[in-house]
Amino acid sequence: MTLTILRIATGSVVACLLAVGCGSSGSGNTGTGGRDAAADSKLRSNDGAAPSSDAGGDATTGMHDARADVGSTDATASRDSQSLADVVAHDVTHASDAPADHAASSDAGRDAVSDAHAATDGGGADAPSSEDAGLPSTFLNRCDGGHTTVTGTVLAPNGTDPIPNVRVYAASAINGYPANYCDKCSAPLDPAYTSTVSGPDGTFSLDLDDVPASANITFAIQIGRFRKHTTIPVTACQSVSVPTAAMTLPGTHSAGDIPSIVVSSGNADHLDVVLTDLGILDYDCYEGRSAPAASTPTCAQVAGLNIADVISSAATLDGYNMAFLSCAPGAYAEFITTHNQATMNTNTQNWVAAGGRIFVTDTAYDYIAQPFPSYVTWAGTGGSPQPVDTALNGCAPAGPGGESAHAVQYPTNIDDATLTAWLKVVGFSSAPSVQIQGYYQPWAAIASLSPGANMIANGTMPIDPTGPTTCSSNTANLPLTTEFDVPTCGRAVFSSFHTYTGTGASAATANLKIMEYLIFAAATCSG
């Protein structure tokens, strides 16, 4: 008779397994000793041989004596074994949620369990499976130390452009978006067995070691309110490429979850074209210009309404999650003569604070300057907020060869490390130094940023217009693009440059690619 007491460490829990075994050379455990022998037979079922019944009485007596020696009964031994299974199952289950730096302790727990199996088998039988020991059947347990991964590249809805900073995960549940969703990076909407974030080139490698092993997983990608979840097949102990459709962000409500988007038309700037070029096709377009006859809209506008109508109605604005307001000279100043500016400011403040995302370009700057005066100091006349349209100090002269002002390129420095890396991926190897177009005279200039605003791009630019197409000799190094988070849950993005001549991101100019990046930068989680 042998009595073995094992101590097994799993995480912070130490479990004791009491294993009783009887045997000698040429004979096995009894098969007729009732419940005790049956339990012993189950432990040794991997031997593949039937136990002998020759020494049943002696073996049974010996086993009972052993239990008496340690102050145990049959029921107590059974409860102890079950408690070990419960403790191991609990610890290993919760180890799957532990940070990576706890991997060593998890491995130690698995090694101890393996040693316990070897000891209870008497050294001669195969160890029981992880399921027999009460361990969860994860991919790692099945792969005997090997790894299971899924890899790929997150793509924009157009299926072409890689998208960085996307959460990639094996979901344990998929939750619906609340009406007022506060998207905090520290508190993701969906729980996950494991997750990662796509790199600047959109690539990812998702480790499935701690995911319950099965033929399929719920694979999900999410950036803000853009989310897609798909059941994909996986092969244990191997690396599997994710199907392209599963790692392509949705651009319509039928393809997955996307934010409700409102966009305003512009004179020469057309953010709707960038959305469409990215494959984001579901949005509402409203009149955003003061002189509609001066240009042709590139989107189908909602009849009879303009963007100020949307912002003036809290209920209407609350129906949207993201707003893209294109440059439209003179429009804001005109709209506040027919709408209550204080109401527009209050509605914008409340909407953004509750989780709204607002992205404006150039002369549309007053849509964020008026409700959020503390984040940006604008060029020109002082005041907080400063008078409408008084930041239009940027100059855009015609080119030396007579080319249009909007076609003139200006050296620009990119201050965002991820944007710099992404621009290199999409064809701008000179990043962080790039050439930017798309300025119209006069354009809205930033003088400086508060500590709460992040500078995305800057450049030395001509300022102080002296006429419709001429400038003074003054230049200044200015922030050109910025973003800032608005407590508790919102974000605002502004760019002095924008699209031009109605072309979309397919034109492959640096400023248009930056517009692409900023659309998803505006969408991503905060905090």
C-alpha cells in the first residue's frame, strides 16, 4: 500500500490531492472491493488491462485502513478529489483572464497538474486528459505547449486600405451598443477571451492559447462603433489566416455595426467623398453651404434641411454618433442669423460629451471653436470664444506657374507616430515629412494648442492675406491638424487643410490619405 499526498499550485491557490493506491508485483487492484476499487479502477483506466480480483478482500481492507490512518472516510476522500477538480478548474479558468506576465505561474500550475497525474497513475499509465482533471479544455491544453493563432490585416470597408488601432478579439459575448455609448479603451463593450490591436499596417496576430478549444471561434474587430463579428474556423495548434471578409470593417448597417453619420456638403471640400471612397456608404448628407449655387454637392442632400437645423435640434443630433462638417466659407456666420447660436453650442457640447465625434475642416472651424473655446487658440482676433470667422488668417497664393492656389504644395511635418508609420505603408515613404495641398484663401489658422489637444501635423505657412489671391511676406510655424478628447466620452478633430476639386482618397495625395486616417482616428475609443 502507498499513500501519496500531492500539493498542486495553480495561481494563488494550493490544492491537495489525496491519492491511495495498492499493488504489488504480479497482482493488481481488486475489482470486487465495491465503491473503492471502482474508483481506483477509474483512475487507472488508461492502463488498458482489467484489474485482478484475486486479492479483493485484502486490497479492500488495506484501502480502508489507509483511509482510517489519515482520518478520512470514503465520502471525505471523494469530496477532496472533487474539491481539487473545482479549484483547478476555477484557477485555470481565471488564469485565462490574467495579464501576460502571469504566464509563468500558469505554466507552473499546468506542470504541477501533470506531475499529479503521473503520481496517481503509479508511474506506469498515461496521464488523464485535462478534462478529467477538471481543467478547462483550452487550445493550449490540447496542444501540449503548442500555440494556436489567427492572423491577418484589418481593412477599411473598401477592402483595400489597412486600418490601425482596431481591437481584434475572440469574443466570449457580443453586446448591443447602448443609446449613449461611452467608448472607453479601458472598458471595452464586448468581453473577450483574448484580444490585440492592429498595428500601423493593419496587421495582427491573435493568440488563442486561453480560448476554449473548439472548431470555431467568434472573431470580432471593432473601432468605436464600427464592428463586425464572424464565426470562423480554426485549427488547433496551428496558425490560421482570417478570411478577408471577416477582417474587413463594415461600411453599411447590413454589413455589421457602424455609427450613424451626418455629413455636411462643402464648397470645394467634400468629406462625403472620402467616406464613400473608404467604403462607408450609409450616412445622411445635409446642406452645409451658404451659397448653394456656387458649387455642386457630391452627396444626395436631405431635402429642405441644412446642417444648422440638425445641430439646433438636440433630438435630431442625438440620432447621430459622428458628424463630418466640410469647409464652407461664410456658412456658419449665415446660419447663426437664422438659428439660435447658444442652442447650437449647448447641443454640440452635450452631444460630444456623451460620446459624439465631430470632425471639421478649415472655415467650418466655428462649429468646434464656439462650443469648445479652451482647447485651441485661434489666430487673429482674441476672445474666448473669439468672434466668428476671425481666425481666417491663413494665406494660399496662386502657384508660381499660375496654378490654382489649392494645388500648391506645402511641406508638412507629421507629429503622430502611428500616422507617420501608416503613411509609409500606403505609399508616402518620406513621412513624417509630406507635401500637403488643399488650402483656399483665406483659411482658418491655429495659433497654439492647449495641453489637452494633440498636434497631428504642423508646417511653416504663409499668413496674413492681403487680397483674394495675394499674401504678405509673413510666415509662421503653425499647428495644422489637431484632436482633443472632451470629457467624459467625446472627441473633436480639426484640420486646416482638406480635400479639393471633389476628388476622393483614391487621388492618393497625402492630405486625402490623412483625411482617411482622421476619420477612423475620430471613431476610436478614448481614455
